[in-house]
Amino acid sequence: MTDAKSTGKLLKVRRRKKARKPDFRRQEGYRYKRLGDAWRRPKGRHSKLRKGQKPRGKKPGVGHMSPPAVRGLTRQGYEPVLVSNKASLAVLDPCKHAVIIGSAVGKRKRSEIVVEAERMKIKVLNAYKFKLPNPK
């Protein structure tokens, strides 16, 4: 893994590349409402977009990827880790990892995970504000 200084530089590079990245639009997506704009690879025999003729739009390619060292990291440079119980927080490093609580986790266990993560100073990416249950 790279050190924090180079990771920060690579995150800036990724942010700049994403800002310059064009919108990859589906061929003739503007024409029919049911198609939408989401990218689909053009497969037609005579397709101008498939052939790469200039005024037809951009196609995604390898040059648009982010640097390998920061691929899959959050905007702040954390590696997201899916967590479904308190015990799995013990192996995480607060400097490298950020927590995503699983969707199947209920309110009580979610609140326990959030409290434990705050105690360990681990960032929780999908923590939402809720009232903690009264301790008995």
C-alpha cells in the first residue's frame, strides 16, 4: 500500500480525471424515452459510434480509469469495509478503513455498531441520526 502523502496526491489526480471525464451516453438514448442515457456498448454493424467516428460521442476506455492505488477508495481515502456486527470492528484500522453497516442489520445492532465505532474513532459511512435505545 502507498503512504498517506502519495495517496493524497493520487486522490487529487483521480478527482481531476473524473472532472474531465465525459458523459458516456447511450447511442440514440435521446431519441426514445424508454432507453434512457445509461451507457450500453454499441453493437450495430454500421454503427458510427462503435467505429469511433468523432462527432458521435465518446466511448469508455482504459484511459478514463483512476490510478490503481486509489481505485475503490472513498473520497477521503478510506477503504470501505462491510460490517454486520460489533466483533468485526476489532480488526479494522481507523486510519485506513471506513465502515459500511450492512442493510440487513436492525436498529438496535446498528446503534451498537455506531457507538463502538465512535469509541474506536472509526468513520461510519452510512450512519444516520437516530435515537439510541435506553440502557437498562
